Amino acid sequence: MNFLTIGHRGVMGVEPENTLRSFVAAQEAGLDVIELDLHLSKDGALVVMHDTDVDRTTDGTGAVADKTVAELRALDAGRGERVPLFEEVLDAVRTPLQAEIKDVRAARALAAVMNERGLAGRVDVSSFHDEAITEIARLVPGVRTALIASRYGTDVVDRAVAAGASAVCLNIRRLTLEITERARKADLAVIGWVVNTQDHLRLVRALQLDGATTDYPEIKRTGRFTA
């Protein structure tokens, strides 16, 4: 497996996160994969948004789940960008995607789109929630999945294996050699997040990770993670 550089919500360090502008910038920077987050709107559409509410990233207020697509589209998501639909991202960039889902309902909605458009080879699916990963794997044959964890111990490897994941995406600040070695023995790829500093890059190299999620396109140009 080649080392992967993954654009976090596009390139959120320099562009409004989870917008078409950010995703296109990630593609133009040559990042290998673009990570994004999915929620369901009130009318059941897959919208690209990290938080459960719109307060932090738009000029609106309230829960995503309480707003229709039309209401979400009326918001400014930064620099005049609009909250995109998942399908719009698919059409806007060619770069492979890593779609993070928040629950089983989102897994089912995403599965419908992936099966309709034959996306198992283009879109990996990640989640903090084991049951969401299990559900998407049940519904989309051949999909690659990853378990995400922020606070974790060595049990994260067992959880990933039980959920049928092929990778773990782990908070770089808590990542240890023991966990990395346990993941490798379980045949899991290990992705570190969020890798934005030279110290993080040195840790990535020391642990020989399979990839890194970053907010900044410059990470791609740092000599293939030379320390």
C-alpha cells in the first residue's frame, strides 16, 4: 500500500471546510484522498457537514436534521460557498473519497447512492460508530471501511476487526507503537489524524503509518513525509 495523504474536509486549513471549493483545492493540491462528513437533512438528502448543527460553519443556526435541503442551501458556508450534497461532490472531483457517517440511518442512505452509482471502488466509508460500519458493509458489497477513534486503547483493533473494517483512523496524539503493531498483526491499515506539524510528521514516519489526514495541502509537498 502506498502512503496516502488525505485531505481533511478538503483542505480545511485554508478553505471553508466541507465545501466544493475546499474539495477542488484538495484535488488540485494532489492529495490522494478527500475526506468529508455526511448528515441527513430533514428531507432525507445526504448533505456534507461535520457538526450536527450549522452554527459553527455557516451563517445559520439550528440542527442539520431539522432543515430541508432548500433551507441548508440558503446558508453561507464560507466565502459564499453553499452546503453541498454528496452527489455534487461526486461530480465536482475525481479524487477518491473517504465519507464519514455518523449513524446507521446515514449508512443506509449512503449505501443507496453507492449501489446506484457503483461507488464501492471509489468511496471508502469511515465512522466512529462500529454499527454504522457493519451496516454499510452489509449493504454495499466490497466497500472498504475504517473505524475512527479519538480516545482509545488497544481494544480499538479488536473493535475494528469485529466490525469488518480494513483500516483504523486514529488520533495521532494518542497513537503508540503497541497499537500500531497490533493493528498490523490484524492486517489493518493505520491512518493518523490530524497531521499538521513537523512533529506529527516525524511520528508518522517513526510509526511507519499507511497514511495521514491533514488540514493543509503543504503536507503533501513535505518530501513524502521526510522528517
